[in-house]
Amino acid sequence: MTASEQRFVVVTTTHEGEEQARALASAVVRERLAACAQVYPVRSVYWWDGEVQDAEEWRIDLKTRAELVDRLGAFVAGRHSYGTPELIAVPVAGGSPGYLAWVAEETAAAARAADRAE
């Protein structure tokens, strides 16, 4: 299957601190569950515990294969300080063939491991 035939996603999560966000991003990439992670500050406004919250957080965007979303989600949940961490997967409708081929290559080992586990 070529990169153009595979399905890719960008998975987003947030963390309360920069150090924790960078550590989580590194762990995900090291496990090959994503080819790349981008970490940057955001301001989140959300409803929680019966009231509107307003907090500084660190967003992590992870580029990966759609087939790895469940494993990536479990990995993030198991290493996150939030009881209910954000985990949103947005499909990639298109992209640079070379970049998508790189994402496919960098996540190939995790995809093979997922296939063996099934």
C-alpha cells in the first residue's frame, strides 16, 4: 500500500505543563506511534466541574496512521495526568506525497506490531 492509499490522521491532546507535554510527545514518537509531534502553548476555555474553566495548556499534535489511533490513545491515557485527557483524531484529506510516505515509514514498526497483536 502506498502512502497515498493509506489513511492518516492528526491526533490532538493537551497537557497542563510544557515539560509534561514534551515528555509525552517524545515518548509517543520514540514508540513510533507517531512520526512527528508538535508542542505549543494554547489557552483553553471549557466547561468542567460545573463551571467555565480558563487555563493555559500545551497542545500536542501527533501525525500518524489512522490504524494506530486506538493504540496511541491507550498510550496517552496511560501516561497522562488528566483523568479525561483530550484525544481527538482528525483525518488528513491530503498532503505532500513525500511527507505522507515519511509518516508511513516512521510508523511502520508500530503498525506491524498492531497487526500481530490482533
